[in-house]
Amino acid sequence: VMMLVGASNWFIRIPFLLEGMLQGFVGAGLAVGAVWAGHSFLAGLEPDDFFIRLSVGTEFLVQWGILILLFGAGAGILGSAFGLRRFLKV
């Protein structure tokens, strides 16, 4: 409908790309949150409960968490762009 009233391809495309970025970011955020919660739970257990020592620094989790969030947002944008390519011929 927007094309019929004269909207450009980018004017149509931007909301879909932003939605894809948001969905990828939220999905990655849920994954990072689950890993963080699992790490917090396992760190609270007694060390005698494990055969190996489970120690990962918080800075390691933060760095990888940020990287995973950025990757999720990028994957959402890329997926939206490929999906829109079918409908918006440039």
C-alpha cells in the first residue's frame, strides 16, 4: 500500500529492519540471561559437588554477552533484509 502512494523502498524497508534487529536483540538477550542465570546458580553451589572447577570471570561473560547481543541484532537485520528482498525489488 505504501508503494502505491509513492513511498520509497527505504521508507518501507527501515521499519522491518528495525523490527528484525529488535527481535534478534531480544532473542540474544534471553540467551545471555539464561547463561548468566545458569552461571550464577552453578557459582553458588559448593565446589565439592563438581569433578572439575567451574570458574569463569564476570568480565568474560560480559564481553561475550555483548558480542552475542550484537550478533543477534545483526542476524535479525540480515534476516529481515533477505526477507524483504523478495518483496522490494531494488
